[in-house]
Amino acid sequence: MPPLNYDLTRSPYQGLIGTGGIGSGMFFTLQGNHTLGREESRAGVFLHRRDYCKLHIIAHYVKVLLGPGFETILAGKVGDDAVGRALLDEMTLAGLDVRHVETCPGAGSLFSVCLIYPDGSGGNLTSADSACERVDAPFIAALEPEFERLSGRGVALAAPEVPLEARHELLRLATRHGFFRAGSFVTAEVSEAMRRGMLDLLDLAAFNIDEAAAAAGLEPGSAPASEVVETAVRRLARAYPRLRLSLTAGKEGSWCWDGATLTHQQAFSAQVVSAAGAGDAHLAGMIAGLAAGLTLAQAQVLAALTAGLSVTSPHTIAPEVERDALRRFAAGAGARLDAALARLLAG
């Protein structure tokens, strides 16, 4: 990976420590775009695509965008199986720090089945008894020396697919050591995360439109995306005045809230092969942009570019995504890049 042409040491952030899902899976494309019913049987085809889980996806793109000078430390568990060993090899090859990824005898690696509709949308079915479920608060607490080493200069990432208690502990450590704190939650976790006070420990929360509906107290799909976003922002801004928000709605684009202004960013036109992993790519772009010193609005453009290019790949970690490719994609999409973002992508 080529070095960047800007001085990362001038950024307030020098590394990331994150926990979340590390695993693999398979894709199954359904026949017909209508949503799969509760008791419906539907034919489809298994696809030859590589699937990864949330922490791996986000950390990979952060590393690609920021280069070797930015530490990317992962905390999690994989099974003592072929999937786990292959994932450790891949993450190491990508330059991710896996010293705190533990191989867990007696448990399988996290595995998902990604359901894809012909229009490119879809969702995941994920194993609930994997090694990731054994990531607990004491495991995360053992990372405190890493937090101390990066005190005041780190980004913490709390991603889904490990228990909330582990992510809560990571955010407590991050708060104690002056980290910038980013996190996301699947729809079913949002209410519990709010009840536990986890949003009080975040600087940036990322939600897709269904997760935003849950945060707003709405039923998913009960209102247009723009209405869901506005309702969620009003509710969250009152409850968490310091919290910054990133909200995504697929083809309808994304929004960010900086505490005063709600900004909409259109989705960049792309030939969609698979939308799986696009939300994670978007969050990675937000984190990378903020770590590189961009404003929230500038980071949102980088996030939209990263997500837009990611959907052109069949894989949830798109090997095509790197800085030169993002610059070309931006030019082809007619994106206007300000000087700071152009410098980042020129690295």
C-alpha cells in the first residue's frame, strides 16, 4: 500500500481500536424482489462471492484509506477452524493488527448467509453461537494498555456482532483515555443500547434507515426516509446534544448531523452488483475522513464515495476500493472534491 502524501502525524488521531464481528459467510440470491414472507419458500441460487463481517469490513477500508502509518487494532475472537485461520491470514496480509484476535477452541467462527434480492438489496442471517459471542467485558478490559498507549490520539469503534456488554466496555475505556468514539447497532439492539446509556459514550453514531427508525421510536418502513431522519435527529439531538450522526438510506443517499446542521449527500451513481457491506463501507469512510482531519461534511463525501464504489463489487470487502480508484470513481461520478479530500485521495 503506497504511503500518503500528507503528514498523518499532524492528525489528532494515530490509530483505531475496534471490536465487532469477524467472520465469513455465503450469498444466496432470491428470485423476485418482494420481501421474503415469514412462512414463504423461495427458490434462489448460491453465489460465488466472499462475505465478511462488520469489524473486518470497516477496519479494512480504514486501513486502505489511511495507509500503514495509521494503526488498526482489532479485538475479537474466531473459531479454531479453517474459516478462522483464513480470516487471520487475510487480515494480517491487509496490514491489520490481529494480536488481540483470539482463536477460540470449541466455537465456530461467525458465519452469515446474505440474502440478496434481484434489485441488489438484501439482509443477513447470522449465527448466534459463534466465537464472537464469547467476546466479553473482561476480554476487552485487557486492552487497556493499548488504550493507554494511544491515549488522546485514538479512535474507538464499537461494531455489531459481538455482545453489547463487550462494546460497552470498549466505549468506557475509550472515554477514560480520551478517544474519539464511533459505533453502530443493528435494529434489534438500538433500544437496549439507548437504555444502557451507550449513546452517551459515543461521539459518532451510524444508523441505516431502519436503525434510525428504531432510534426515532418509529416502525421501520412506516415513513419516508427523509421523515425518519428528521425525526431521529430531533429525538437524538435532544437526548444526546454532543452526539454526531451518520444516517444512510441506500439510493436515497445519506445525512449527517454535526450538532447544528443536517446535511444531505446524494448517493453517487454506480453499477450495483451487491449492496451488502455498503453501510459498513460508509462508516469506514466517515471514520477515515475524520481521522485524517476532515470535517464531518467532508468525511460524508468520502463515505459516500467509498460506499458507492463498494457496491460495484460482488464481495463485502471490495478489493477495488483504494485511494486511486476512489479518485477515478469521483471524477466519473462528477463529484466535487474540496482541497482537503482531494489531497487525501491523491495519496
